[in-house]
Amino acid sequence: SRRSPRADVAGHDAAGSAMLRYTSGDSLVHRLDPRTKLLAQAAFAATAFVYTTPRGLAALTLVTAAFLAAGRLSPLDAIRGYLPALPFLAAGPAVSVVEIRLWAVGVDPGAAVGPLLASYRVLLVLLISAVYLHTTPVRDSRAAIQRLVPGRAGRLLGIGVALVFRFLPLLRGDLRRVREASATRLGGERGLGDRMETVAAAGIRRAFGPADRLALALRARCFAWNPTLPELRFGRVDAAGLVVVVGLVGVTVVGLVPV
């Protein structure tokens, strides 16, 4: 049978793009129930926003390294998956060092300490989420969300997460090909505004096309609010994961209690 062009595109993006996506494996985190992984992410994020000192972030860095090792995910691969977000994380510290006064512009390196710690804290949370994306199939994520959030709200959230995980890599691949096509046609010699307008317009057209086809496919398949999802079951390995969750929650509570 002949593969569709979209399938070839998806395969090419999976091999050549830095976009984070599920990769099958047998690591410790792969064997965890997705609900355990979601709770661990939430607990880690809460801890990261309580312990904001350099010493606290150093300890959280070790925890992040342990998560990456347990999921068999390279830190470089995880960081490459978030390359579009890195300029925004670097912008805060870079802008904060500039002091604009009435008659002069000064530079205060000490002002960058707080924003730098905040950006690093966000980076650690992103790395933890990268482990989740690397070790959890989309259908399992949807099932976990629908079981954690009851009712139609949970089903709506589950559908939204599934669609984002599946179609965001395709959208990024489309935008990359638009930029490459523009560069081939000497688009780099045009002004920045013209290049942004070209890429944005082409990207919007390419985004609405798959969206229309998706809506048609859902109607053709009699899309239902309550599809058959994979069965989720806590195993023995989840006991270790829940111990980590309880430990992170306990450390967070201790940090919130005034001395």
C-alpha cells in the first residue's frame, strides 16, 4: 500500500525535528502509570516555585537529573525540544540588567540575579515535562486526564491535549518548510517584516487545512465524547513514584510553613 504524503511528513519530522514526542521504551518512567507522572510533575512544579534560592534550585537540579536518567532522556535532547522557548527565558535576565533613567542608560548586573533564577526554575519544570512527553503515549495522557478530571470537563481537556500533542509537531514541520522554501527563493534578502508576514500567512493557511480535514474525519467517524480508552492500572513501580510525589509535597509544605 502507498503511504500518504502526510505520513511521510510525519515520519520525516519525527526523525529530523527536535520536537519532543513519545518514544517507546522500557525505562522506569515508561512503566509508570501516567497519573503518577502527572502528579509528580505537579509536585515538582510546586516545589520549584517554593524553593527559589540558588541552594534550593541546585537541589532541584539533582532531582531533575534523576528524572531524566529514569526516563532515559538526554538533557541535550530535552533542551533542544524547547529551543523556541529558550530566547524568552533568556530575555528576562538580559532586559533586567538595563536601567533606563531620565538622562542616561545604565547597566546593573546584580538586577539579573532574580530573573535568572526564575528562568532557570522554569527550565527545570520544562525538563520534567519533557520526560513525561518522552515516556507517555498520547492516548494514555488523554485517559489519565479524563480519569483525574471527572465529567465533560475532563473529556474536553483530554481531547484538547490529544489534539495538541498530535498536530503541533505537524504544524512546526509546516512552518519549517515554509521558511526553507522562502530562503531557497532568496527570501533572506527581503526585510524582516516581509519575511514574518510571508511565514505567518503560509503557516495560517497550512494550519486551517489540516483542521478542516480533521473536523471532517471526526464527523465521518461519528466522533463521541466517551471513546474506548486504554485501561490504566497502578503497578508496583508506581509505589516508588508515589513515594517521590509524597516527598516533594512534604518538602513543599515545609517550605511554606513560616519559621
